[in-house]
Amino acid sequence: MPDAADPAPMNARRKFRREGEERRRQDLIEATLDSVAEHGLEGATLRTIALRADVTAGLIRHYFPGKEELLQEAYTALVGRMTEQAKAALVMEDASPRQRLAAFVTANLNAPIIDARVFSLWATFLGRASADPTLARAHREGYLGFRNEVEAVVAEVLAAEQRKPDASQLRHHAIAINAIIDGLWIEGCLAGEMFSPGELAAIGIKTVEAELGLAPEREENQ
Amino acid sequence: MPDAADPAPMNARRKFRREGEERRRQDLIEATLDSVAEHGLEGATLRTIALRADVTAGLIRHYFPGKEELLQEAYTALVGRMTEQAKAALVMEDASPRQRLAAFVTANLNAPIIDARVFSLWATFLGRASADPTLARAHREGYLGFRNEVEAVVAEVLAAEQRKPDASQLRHHAIAINAIIDGLWIEGCLAGEMFSPGELAAIGIKTVEAELGLAPEREENQ
DNA sequence: GGCCTTGTTATGCAAGTGTATAAATAGCCT
DNA sequence: AGGCTATTTATACACTTGCATAACAAGGCC
């Protein structure tokens, strides 16, 4: 029974905790990505983001010059995380190049890289990349890093097969394989339930190996 | 010298012409796509769109129940146009299945299908598809139509080679080829200047034919 | 314990948003 | 030519947006 005897002020100011700077920035970026994934760039308002980070809107301006910068940093963080995860699949000691390539493809065509939320973010930001040079650069760097990684593995695989491709052939292989992975990734993210588990990865490996002209592993149907 | 003698009223009402209903709707949809491509979903306001269509904002409500419906119709129109263009490359009389497949790949990896504006639109809308069932359905239908088209050509090509793939193999080929085209399409749209003219198409044809296990056309390097 | 810094909240504001409604006029019909 | 109707413009409104600024208090320091 809230009455005159109630000692609590009825217009209590919101309680809060001071967090470390890095932690707050991280939380705000995460909240931004969540908001964008759920409501799109249009629906990701400062107030929505702040609410998700359990903070009031004004605080954002204490860490970021403006909304634009927050979005850019969020996208940069996203791209960084994506390529980092992708490359992580490559660090396998004592595995043949061909196995490492297969593992790379498999990793990129399963969770957590195949993920509707990440895809939504990827597409949303990329749609604005053609108009925003900062976003375009963030994407470009991630993309080239990924493709170089692919090219390096391809070179190893072919070397293990005693083949000496020139730079142009290597580049073409990398472009093609990159396209295969990207294309299957999109299909998986958009319509994951249309594929049985592991199906996309199996298709990816087969297609990549065909592109490289590697002999089928064992069974030769048609 | 605009003075008291000037017969023209100083607050003249805007002159306008009455257009046919279909024409106006078409114009408004086109203006919407332009706005979204340039400013993103967030920047595509009714006033911006109306300005581009050379009309005042209120008129939009005369043709569409609300902004959402306008955006949905615009996306549907875009998807329809894209798949239509893609399929158009398939109607070649007296050409071998393999030639038709190659022509299909080539058409999809050159202008006007490789186009930064279309890509921007595609990505922007797709980013919101996971949250908007109407957009998701529009995309799904376009995608399945495209893939069925691919599957049909693949079946013809393999039949011409006396091969009898079962339904599962056919499906896998279609998925893979669709991914190759999509992936290369994205690369071309986002970084067209990194590729020489025709390079993407050449890579696409080679990769697709490798995936299908077709013997190389003539020259056999490694 | 009391103070001081600064992270945090609260409030305000001008600009812009989508939508509703009233007023005007273009162009067809007779 | 003159009237009718529906397309089009104009205006208003309630609400949201990003940003600015002032008030406040959390937590380290002496």
C-alpha cells in the first residue's frame, strides 16, 4: 500500500552501475547488432538499442560520437567475428591439405556460421555498403582476407598433388571456391530447413573438389 | 518584375496531370526502388519517394494502403523482374543443352543482371525478410523458380550425355550450380572492377561444367 | 567519512515521420 | 460549354527520431 508512510520517493531515479568502458562499448555494440537483426536499420533506434543494453539512450552519446559511428563499429565487429570464425577452422595440425580444405568448407556450411541472424545482419549492412564507403571498406577487407585464406589452402592442396598452377589459375580457383561457399551459405541461412543436416557441407566439398579437379575420394557413381 | 500587376497568384497551387492508374502505380514503385537503393529502407521516406515520382506525398496513400504495402509490392516487382531476366537467357532455339547452360551462366554474370543497384536492393530487402513473412515469401518463390529452371537445364545437359542421374543427384547439382551463380553474382556486383570483362562468366562456366563432370571443351591445360 | 570525478540518467527540442482529412482542379461526359 | 467525379494537392496532427544539455549519484581517493 503505497501511502504517505512509504519512504521510497515515487519518482525514484533509475539505479545504475558503472561498468568498465570496454565492457559498456561491447554491450552497446551487441545490443546494436541485436536491434538491427530484429528490426532492420530503420527500426534500430537509439532508444531501442539502449533499452536492449539496459541503459538509457543518452549514454550512447557518451561512448560514440553519433549513431552512424555506432553502426559502423558494430558492422566492423561483425565482419571481424565472421572471418575469424571461418579462419579458425583452418588451424588443424597434422592433417592433409585436402582434409583441411574439407574441414574449412564444412565449418563454413554449418552452425554457427550458417545462422539466420548473422545473415540478416550481413545483408542489411551490405545493402547500405554501396552508399556508405566506410561500410564498403569494412566488407572489402573481410572479403579479401577470406579469399586469400582460400587461395592459400588451394595452393597447398594442389602442391600436394604435384600440380603447379600459375597465379592466374590460382586466383580463378579461389574466386570460384569462394563463390561456392558464399552461395551455399546463403541458401543455408535463408532456407536451412530445406536441407538435411550435413547436406550442404557434402555438396560443398564435392563441388569444390570437382572445381579443383581432384579425383573422387572412393565411390564412383556417375 | 513580380508586382501588383502580376496576374499570377503568388501562392499558386501546384499544377498536375492525371495519369492512368497503372502508370502511376508503376512510377511510384520505381521511385520506391530508387529511393531504397540510394538511401536504404531507413532513408526511403514517403516524401522522398513522392519527390522522385514528381508527386506529393499524400498521393501515395491513394494507391497504397500504407508504406509497408508499397515496399512489399516494390520488392515483389523487383524479384519478378530479376527472375524474368534470368530465365530469358534460356529461350534459345536450336542450341545444344550445353550451349544453353553456358549462355544462362553468361547472362547471369554480366550486365544488366550484374548491377550494383539491383544488388543493393536485393540485400536490403533480404535483410528484412527474416522478420517480414511477406518479403520472405516473395524471395522464396523467386528463388525456387530460379532453381527449378537450373534443374531443368541440367537434366537436359546430362540427358544429352547419356547420363541418367536420379532425383537426388539432380537436386544436388541444381543446388550447387545455383550457389556458384549466386556467389559469383555477388562478387561481381560488389567488386565488379576487380574482374576483367567476361572473366566471371568464364569462371562460372568452367566451374559449373566441372561440377557436372563435363569434359573440358577443347584445350586441356592442367 | 566526505569529496570529486565522470559515468549515467532525465528532460527538452527541433526536425522529420506516417497517416488522416479537407480543399482544389483536371479531364471526361453529355 | 458546363458540371461531376475522382485524382491530386495542401494542411494538420500526433508521434518518433537523433542530439544537446543539465541534474544526479556511484565509487575511488584522501
